[in-house]
Amino acid sequence: MIAQYPPMGWNSWDCFGAAVTEDAVRANAEYMAKHLRPFGWEYVVVDIQWYQPTATTHAYEPFSDVRMDGFGRLLPAENRFPSAAGGAGFRPLADYVHALGLRFGIHIMRGLPRMAAHRRLPILNGAFTCDQAADPNSICAWNPDMYGLRCDLPSAQAYYDSIFSLYASWGVDYVKCDDIAREYPRCEKEIEIISRACRNCGREIVLSLSPGPAPLERAEHLKKYANLWRITDDFWDEWRLLRAMFERAEKWCVHAGPGHWPDADMLPVGALRQCYGGRDWTRFTQAEQRAMMTLWCMMRSPLMIGGDLPQNDDFTLRLLTNAGVLGIEKDTWCAHPLYTTETECAWIAPRKDGNGCYAAAFNLSDETRTVTIPPEAVELPFTKAEEMWSGRIQSVLTAALPPHDAAVWKLTNE
């Protein structure tokens, strides 16, 4: 099954925006292989604008001269990805990532390049042209590169089939499709034909839909046609955004399961926003980073690191390699909150093997608080409680937590 567990990896957006280069991707892949792979991290994802030669920041350049082939399919900009020269595309970079024991992913926008429609380029196999597939009335509100497709016509399926065939030939393992997850109902059919192209391309590719918030009432449709879908707009290093995620996680957690995972977005930890120059470190406190990792793992969100990995400090590396906390992603099912108040929250995640569960406590207040989960709230019997961040063995589920911090216990019968 594709995405049997929530995917774990790195994405270039938070640190490099639209301007990531091949050297940066290789450096992050090498770091992941050396330091993170033993803990389950495996995907290396090149985010937006990899086809734009002039990208330098997180900003989008209106109507830039994007690189594409004669069939209207976007290609890596060779000045930023030198190994793509000669029509090789992302195959050499994907091969390099695979040789490290990792998997390779890319970002795409829904639709096709406006330039391809204006030039009336043929779609692969020649039955249609790009202008016949394009819908000029379906335009992304924040990125000017693409037209959506006329999804009632066979030309739309033909175009998506052509690009996923290309991605399969490159060795792509993960596709993040943007400008689509929150665009119901207008993009519902487009999700279906993208999914069909992805599933029929001859390679197992994880399909992720962005940005959110995806509509909760369309959860079953999302579960049928995608592996991941965003439940929030872009998530950054601000407490107010993390605080709001508790409500989103409560609503979406019941839809997490093998092959389909509600996605709380990237982990903005470590060195962020590097394309603007200087050293821009995450604004989250260490306590907030623990709370974020705890919540993401308890709800079994996909985990995508946003920082430039080679710049990680000791704290960030420890945060990302806590095997006990990361184990929640694979060891549990049916996670859900026990209670939420203005000042604290508690979650429980039963273990699949039937031996106890995980319980997490969060201090949502701006003051240090002692948070206690009553034994009767857990319901499942346990004889041992190990707190995963500190390693302490406790007899009661209580912790004195700084503002915005979390504790998480592995409860077992031993």
C-alpha cells in the first residue's frame, strides 16, 4: 500500500522558498541519510518553481519564462539544477537521492503552464493541444504560472497522464500538488483525474494535496483520491498557528489511517527563510517545538521538516530523532483528544499491539502549569509510564510544563 504510514521527510519551501538549488537538495539529502534515515525520515521533496531560472526568494515572479519541453511539461531550470541538462530532467537527482537510501519528491501546481496554452503546444501522443485542455477562467489566486484544466474533456486527462508518465520516468516517489486541496467544489473533478494519472503511471507515487484547509465534509473524497491533504494553510513558526492546530487535529484525527493522512503541514524548525540571506532561526521556543512534534505524532500527521538540515543544532537534531515520540506514528491507531480547555489539552493514542497506549498533555497557557491526566481518563490499564521527552519513569501522569510545552507518556503493562 502506498503511504502505509504517514510519510516523513524534508521539503525545501520553509528554508529556500522558490529558489532551492540542486546543491542545497543534495546537501539536505546527505544530512538526512547520515543522521535521520535510521529514525524513519526518507523523503526529499523539491518544492515550487523548480522550473523557473530566475527565482531568488519565496516570492513568485509574474509570467516568468519557465522551462518546459515541446509537450508543455515543466522541466528543471538547468542553471539551478545542472544535472537536468540535456533533457535529463530530475532523473539524475532522483538517482542520487535513491542511492542514499532515500526517496525523491517534487511540487507541482495543478493545471498546465499558461505559456504552453498560448503556444498551442501538443500534448504527448498528439491527439490534443494544450490550449484545448486549458481553462483560462481557472487561475490560481497567488501564483501566475498556470491555467487549470477543462476536466470534462479527455484532453485534461491526457495532459495529466503525460506529466505523471514523465515523473515516473524520472523516478519520482512523491508529488505535492498545489492550489487544489481547499478548492472544492471547482477542483473536485481535477483531483480525480490527477489521482487517476498518478495511479496509472506505472510507479508508486505518494499524492499530496495542498494547501488547506481542505473541507472536512469532503474527507471521504479526499481519502479515496489522495494519500495526504492539508488541513491548514501554510503553517509557520507562530504560537497562534500552533494553538489553532489543536482544533483542526481534533476534527480530522478520525480520518487518519493507512494510505490516507490529514496533513498538518511542515515542521518549521531549525534554519528557515535562508533565501533572504543571514541566519533566520525558527521563532518557536523549544517548548513549542516539543508541543508541535507531540501533537503531529499523536494525530499521526505526515512529518516534513522545513529547516535547512545541515545547519541543525543539537536541540533540533534531538527533537527529530526521538525514537520514542516518532514511534507513535507507526505504533498507534484511533488517536483522539481526551479533553481540551482554554489552558490545557490531553490526547490518547491506543497501541496497535494492545499493550497500553500513549498519553500526551499540553500546556496551552502562557504560564507554567502542572498538568495532570487523571488515570480514569485513560481507561486502558497500565503499570509503567515512561515520559518520552525526558525519559523519566513515573507512576502518575503529571508534569510541570513551561508555557506551550508538552509531555507524552508511553503506558505499558510490564
